Amino acid sequence: MKPSLIRRFHLFLEIDSNCWDEELVNDVFNIRDANIILTIPLNNNVEDTWYWRREKLGNYTVKSAYLMIQESKTDQQLEANSGFWRKPWNSEIASKVKNFLCRASSNCLQIKDLLCQKQVQISVMCPTCNAHNETIMHYLVLCSFVASMWSCLNLPLLTGEFSLFPEWLHRVFEQQSTKNVYITVMVCWMLWKNRNDLVWNQHSLDSAGVIESIMSVLNQWRSVQDKTFDHFMGYMTQEDGDGHWNPPSFNSVKINTDATIFKESDLYIHVFVVRDHNGRLIEAESKCRRGTMSPDLAEALSVREALSWLKEKDYGNIVIESDCLQVVQAIRSSFICVSYLGRVVSECHCLLVSLRNKT
């Protein structure tokens, strides 16, 4: 159909009437176009407006839009996603990470390549490497910045045969161990977060910083999933979870407590070690007692024994450190606990109050 004829459509109306001149329309247009034109309703009393042709009533619905998107997908995309999402949704991955993976696999992220396809006038180059177009597959898997992290984490990259992110993600869930799957998806999520900080705030972490953030978030998520972890017991600090011993400040000493349970002989041992700011051993003490108890209670008793021992000492500033997170949180918390552990923690509170310059 010629555009000039469309702009002069009023010529195909009957004179003094708002109806199509069927004879003229059939003479000018072929059968297909004539039939389409004659089905267009004409009404002088209603203004022209937009409507959603996917619904009979013309009103937009999310359902119809979803069906349209599914119909427009290629067979390759459908095959890559078919039945796959059972594994991610049934896993213990954080919900926000699951949502991110779904958006990435459905091309719903505001990545530069997709924005340019929508006629957004921006540079399509990757903001991290500035060497390739920023696609979802490139930024989350193929970018040189990302490759260095896969290497540091000893994770197989699995990039040789995949060009689409859903295919790559499907293979990760199929071939990797549960631990590696969790780390891999956390890498993708943290990369996207780091990318947004770079684009919007001109701030980003290096690969070591991203890896540190990944492991921190992953450890926190695992602790939340731990059914024995009481989230209402107390707060956590930046030093919690540190796997290395750090010396106390100058002119201070640090006491580390620990406990061991021997179930077969119904014995438990609690021990504490005192070291100065140079890491030199000052004193140590251990006691073996008979009894059967839970590990957290034994750890709490070890802290109580150390605090009781301190009453007879004069060390000045002292730091008490335990490797049992539950006991540390219970002592920090003001939450009243009436269990056996709670009673021991209350005694620890009283001993701390009686001691000066102790943390």
C-alpha cells in the first residue's frame, strides 16, 4: 500500500457520509488490503486512541503481554529454559539472587546492549574492560575482569560452547557441586551489584574486594539458614568470623577460650590462653570435668571460668574471645534466656560488670 494513499484516506469515504466507499476501495487496492481497510470501523463521535490489540476489549493485561513475549522467543531460548528453573527455585539460594538469575536469563537486566536495542543513545562498551560490547553473557561470564575471579576461586569457567547466559547457567547447575553452584551464582549477583555501583556512583571494587564481599555474604546467608542459629540472640561485628588470631592493642592482653566434649567418656574440657599484644604466651589453664552437655553450653562455661579466674588477676585492659558465635551473641544480647545456657550467660554478665576495663 502506498503511503501517499494512506495520508489521503478521506478520499475513500462516501460524500456526506462517514462510511467507506467500497467500490472505490476495491478498485484501488488488492483484495487483501481492501478487506483489511473495510474492516476498520469509522465513527465521528469517538476520538482516535491507542488500544491493545492482544485483548479483544483493547485493554492491556500482563497475561497477554507475557504470552506475546513467550511467542516471540526462539526455540533455542525455550529449550534452554524448559524445566530448568525447578533446580534454582528449589535450592537454598537467597531469593534476591534467584530473582536476579531469572531476570538475567530472561534478558530483563538494564544491560547496555539491550538498552541500545531499545533505541537508548548510550555507549554499548563494557564499563569494566572497555573492550567488548556489554551483553549479559559478556559481563557476567566472559569479561576479563570476571575471568580473574573465576581463577582465584578455582571455579571452572565453562564458556567454550555457550553464547547465551541461560545455556551457561543451565550447565553450571547440571555439572557443578552444590557448593560451587552457590559460589558461582553469588559471583554473578555481586558482579551485577558492583557494575551498578560503577555506572551510577562511579565506585567499584577490584576483583579481590568483590571476592571478599561474595564470601562474606555467602557466609552470612549460610548462618541464617542454620536452624541452630538464633538470630535474636545478639548483634554481629566486623571481626566476627575472622579465621585468624589478631593481637590486642598495645598494653592489652587477649584471652581465648575453648571447650572440647568427649561423649564416649562423658567428659568435657575447657581451656583458656592469655597472650599479650606481641602474641607471647602469658598464662594458660585447662580443667577436665565430668558431664554431658551441648557444645554451646560447654563453650559458655569456658568463658565463665575465664572471667572468674580474672577476678584474682590485675592485667589492665583485657579482651575475651571465643570461637562459639552463639555464646558471643548471647553475652552481647539483652534478651532474657531461661535455659541452662541463659543462666551461665547471666553469670558471665555479672562477672563482666564486676570487672573494670574489660571488653
